[in-house]
Amino acid sequence: MDIEVLRNFLKLSETLNFTKTSDKVFIAQPALSRQIKKLEDELSIVLFKRNKRNVELTPAGAYFRNEVQKIINQLDYCIKQSAQIEKGEMGEIRIAYTHSVMQSFLPDLVKKLNHALPGIKIILIEMSNTRQVEAIRNREIDISLSTNPTIKGNLKSKVLKEENFAVVLPKNHPINHSNFVSVAQFETESFILAPKADGELYVGIIESICIDAGYLPNVIHESSHASTVIRLVEAGIGITIEPLSGLIRYHNNNIKYIELKNIKQKAIIVMLWNADLESTHAGIFSLINDFDFYNT
């Protein structure tokens, strides 16, 4: 049974006029008549009563019209949804992130994606750097957003933002903006960092900041959760080093931070993904490419 014939049947059931319908569907009237007759023969049902003056639906034809209209509506909906999925305008996308990314631009990016692509369900999952790389390779997630990740395999990558690190101190620490000179001043401090298993490159970069200042940091506690690290700093147990943007929005009167402007190490937020994702979620990649990661 031809879908186009069913559409023509529905149009005829509206106009109840072969001439008007043939004009609307752009086929000759005899061809339309043959279509309807063939449809009736296939169904073994009389759909229309015809005479020289009138065309009207039979009771069976009226029922058939109502049910076919539902089918055509559903078909059109499926076609539209499928096209949107192909363009990356429908479906879902799984985005993994680290704490500093969430504290930086991620809420604004998600807001923009929701506004531009309301048909996309965004699933956010907090993960460590190392876990994100594994998850993206195993296709457990679609996009990875992390700071200074160790990139393995043939994953595609894009640097989204580069920023300074900052040292985080309890509010009553004697070193402040006015007397801070360099990281060398923290040589005798106890440090609280993420475990290397969560991001070997990331933790290594933070350690290198201290090494360049002439010492290896004395790490007394490790935590995978940035909020835990900050809480321990707040309690005066130690100090830490974090990406700057992750602290600017972190409103906590019990800590303070000093931006490390004159060091070579930078916090680099990187997006990772599998190459085939670009074709299935083109709309998302277009929006990400146009997003201003520095002014959010």
C-alpha cells in the first residue's frame, strides 16, 4: 500500500471533490480516480459513495480515514524526529566533567545548549580525568571536559580554555596578596591534592609548580573530590593549588586564594570525543565551537 495514495485519500476525504483534490495533489483527475479505485480493491472496502453530483465517505470510509490520519500523523512525526536525530537536534548526549569545569563555564554552556537544542537531553556525569579518558574510549560517555587530561589513543581533542592556577589558603593564613612573592614561600606547608590515579598529568603539573620553586610538595592528604579538598583547606589542615576559574565562583569566606600569574604552568581545559560523534551531533559541535569560554 502506497503512502502517497493514502495521503491522497485523506485529501479527497477532506474536499469530497476529485477535481479539487487532483489540483491540490498535482495529479490528473483520472489518475486520482484510478488510485482510489485500486485502494478500495486492495482493501475490499467501498470508501466513497459516488454519483454525478456528490462524493461522500461511507461509514467504513469515515472510520478508515480517522485511523489512517493517526497513522500518517505518527509517520510524519517519526520522519521529523529521525531527521532531527540525524542532525544532532534530538536524542541525548552524555557529558563528563570535573569540578573545576563545573565551577567555570559548564552551567552557561548547558544553558545555551538547552535553549538552542531543546530536543537534546544532556546527561552530566562528574568524573576524574583518568576515568573520563577510559569512559570516552569505551563509549560510556560522549564528551569529556577535563583539565590537563592524559590523552590516549585516537581520541579527538580541542583546547577550550587556558587559565592560571591559584594557591588556596585558609582565611587566616599569614601569606596574602600583599606579601606573596612566589610559591617558594609554601615550602614548609602541607598540601592536599587529588590522587595521581585520578589524573597523572594534572597532578604532575601541580607538583611541577612546587618543584620549579625548589621543593617537592609535602602531600599529607589526597581526595578525588575538590569540595573535600577545599573543606580540608578551610579547616586549616593544609593548602592546595586549583585552576583559577574553579575558585572565582566558589563563595567561601573561610578560604582565600592567590592567583599564580608568573609561572609557566597553565590549567588547560580540554574537550575529548570520538570522531564519529561529529556527524551524529553536528548541532552541538557547532554551538561549542561558537561558545565564548572566557567570558562566562
